[in-house]
Amino acid sequence: MRELFNLLPGRERRRLELLTLLLGISLLFLVFISLGEKRSYFSSLNALGVRQKSYQKLDQTRTERKKEWAKWEGTRGDLEELKKTYFYRDTDVVNQLRLDLQQIFDEAGVHVSQFKYEYGEAKGEAVKKVSVRFSLACSYFSLKRFLDAVERFPRFLFLEKIDFVKTSDSGDSLELNMVLTGYYES
């Protein structure tokens, strides 16, 4: 192959040597640049792996928070249903309570005389209450039915106080003073 170069005139040989030198320098330049790019590629690949792990953790956290948010939304719906179903409405609480008590008295088969209504606020809460004081004359079994009816009633009615005014030995007649409380939100 050297013999072929020797056949070339001096000027063309120098050009060919120059071109060969430029080709060699270009190849060396490309090799060094490609090594740098190779290092950059692996560095980027490692950074991508770290970011993918970070993304997976964030995605898992986001999914958990979505589930938690869905639970809170469900809780909000439960609270709204609780307010509608179990609490009295502020607009006409006494009339609603009176009708509910009449329903309970009818179910238990007891007779009540004289109602007295008192308003108040539940301690430390945003809920208000209305208490009803009344006297009740009934038998022990009627009292038991009455308490069962209050307990099964769907609204929040609580028996706060029972005073036994008069009792008989046989349990046929009892006279009681009671305080029942219903709750409402203003």
C-alpha cells in the first residue's frame, strides 16, 4: 500500500497525508466525545432511575391521599345524613319535638300532663338542645314500653332525668317527673 502512495506526486501525497491526519484526529475526537456522551448517558440513566423511584413514591402517596379524601367525603355525606335524620331542625324544633313525643306516648300507651320546654346549648359543642319536662302517671310495664320507645326512636332523644314522685308497692301506679332532651343545630 505504501508503494501506491509513492506513485503519487508530492503535492497529492501531502494532501492525502493531511487528509489521513485529519481523519485520524476526527476519529480520536469522536471517540473522546462518545466516551463523554456515554458517561453522560449512564449518569442520566441513573438519575432517571432515581426519579422513577421518587415518582412511584409520590404516586403511591397520591393514591393513598385520594383514598383518604374519599373517606372524608363519605364522612361528610354521613354527617349531612346524620343532621337531616337525627337532629331536629332549628326552624320549628318545639313543634317537631312535640309531635315526636306524642308519637312515643301513643306507642307506649302512657298519659302525660303538662309540658315545660327549656332551651340551652350543649357544653363545648355547636349543637343546641331543647329539654322537655313533664309528669307521667303509668304502670311499671308502661314505663318500660315508654323507655324502649324513646331508645328506639330515630332522632336524638335522651332521657336526662327521672324523679320518682310516687310509687306503689305492687308497681301498678307510678308517678314520675322526667326530662327528655332533643338536639338541633342552629
